[in-house]
Amino acid sequence: MTSAVFAIPGDINLPTGGYAYDRRMLALLPACSVTVRRLQLPAGYPAPSGADLDTTAAAFAGVPASSILLVDGLAYGAMPADVIDRARAPIVAMVHHPLCLEAGLSKARQDELYTLEKAALAKARRTIATSRATADTLVQDFAVPRERITVAEPGTERAARAVAASAAPHLVAVGSIVPRKAFDLLVRALGRLAHLDWRLTIAGPTDRSAAATRDLHAAIAATGLAPRVTIAGPLSETQLAALYATADIFVMSSLYEGYGMVLAEAMARGLPIVCTTGGAAADTVPDAAGLKVAPGDEAAFADAVGRVLRDTGLRRRMADAAWAAAQSLPRWEDTAAKIAAVIKEIAP
């Protein structure tokens, strides 16, 4: 069995797509003949303190050279070179999306993260990208040789198809309330459709960005949509499955996605989708299954949702296309097999 250590910052049980991906790999890599243990890094990433970096450097130095050090990009992209150089084991970087592309950052912070991540990726023996779009970005903007990148898209669990059961179409959005998800834009767009019948549920952590949460509530107040919008907060897998089961349309206003796991989850339920083209989202959703608009375009997003609300035939055709596309989405076992192959290839 090949040995690997998976370095992951913070609380791995947080309900985010990146942590869900990491949890799956920890569980499934052993079935691919890779023994793996988790190395817990400080929770301060992607804005580590000096003490966080010292702790990380010491932890890296403690990983034996005979192992492989797999590092989650939430931490790796924010590490200075002197921390990475403490590692004796070959490094595989896992990039969900480049850190500098997170919305809400100052230009100075974007530039700092870009410089750090570009230098860090140059030190990795191999890089895992969670979408083809992210791989393209790493090649074009971060100078990572394509032959050193492996695309391992997230897996998608097969699920029962959602059955619309309510008179008022139920719109569902899922994701942490952070600036990149642009939930305030979603609400403002729906404010243009107040004359139509619908209701919206937003599910996801509300404690990641006080500014984004404040902007969302301000948008709800300004549009007068409070009676029609539910902010459900973080949901368990069982609760989220129940929410998907009651949905009629999935909406995602995100400015950028490294893959968009929630889009694949929506397709697995046979839901028609309205989303943006930010990052990998345009590739994740087939054209027949979703209406896609440029990120940040409130009017275009409203127009797309309006079309799906008004045209039940279009909605049904999109739902059928989403359900059909979901049948060929990769499973988590496929994802683990790709990562295991990379680990075995460079194992000492």
C-alpha cells in the first residue's frame, strides 16, 4: 500500500463543497490501495497568522520522505515558500479554485494570494484540479505545466428525482453566504419577478461573512420579499436531500465556481437550472439543462429565471436534460481512483 498524508486546514466537518470532497477522499482512498491519514492544519487559512505558518512548517517537516503529502488548496495557496520547503515528502496540491479569485478581496490581497499560489504550485510535484476549467486557469494564469495536472471532478451521488408538488414554483439555492455566491444579487433579480408566483429557499452556512449576510438581508428588505424567501442556514445531508426533493428550479448566482458541486447535485435530482457562467459552472451544466448568464448580470439572471417560471414546457425539457446528464456524472469512487493513481505514480 502506498502511504499518503492529507493536510487539511480547520474543521473538516464544515458543510462546504471543498470539505465534502476532502472527506470523501479520506474515506475512499484506502480502497484504492492508498493508506491515508489526515494532518490537521490550523483554521486560520487562507489568512494564516505567523504562528499558523510555524505550526504548518513543523507539521510538514514531520511527514516522512517515504510518504506523499497531499495538501488542500485552501491552505497550500496561502503558504510562503519557506514553509513549503520544510516538507521532505513529495507534494501533491489539490486546487478547488485559486484563492485570489475569491470575491470581496482587496486588490492588494488578490495580488498577494496570486503571488503566493503561483510560487507554491511551482513547488508541487503534481496538482489535482477539481474541474477542467480550473486546470485551464492554472495553465494559463499560474504557469503550471499541463502534464503535471490531473483533473479529478467531484463525484455525485445518484438520487431520487424531484417531483414538483406545489402551486408556487420552489426555487432552491445552496451555498455558504459569502460574497462570491452573490445571494444579494439573486434576491434583487427575483425582485424584478415579484409579479410571478414563486418562493425561494437559500440553504448554507450564514456565519462565514458578516458583510455578505448583511447584504443579503438588506436586499430582502429592499425588495420586500421577506414573506417569500427562507434562509434555512446550514443543513445536514438528510435535510438537504429533503430540500432538493421539494424543489422545482435550482438557481445559482455565483460569481465564480471551481466546479459547482451543488449544480451536479441539482442535476442528480432532475432539476432545471439557472446559473452563471462563472468559472467551471458553464461546463458543469449542459446547455440543454440550464439557462446560463454572465456572472454579476442581475437583469439577465432575472430574465432567465422568468423564462423558466413562465414556460412549463421549457422547464420540463430542461428537467429531463438534467436528469439524463446526471446519469453520466462521475462517482466518488472515480474521483478517488484518479487521485490514487497520481499518488502511486510519484510515490518514492
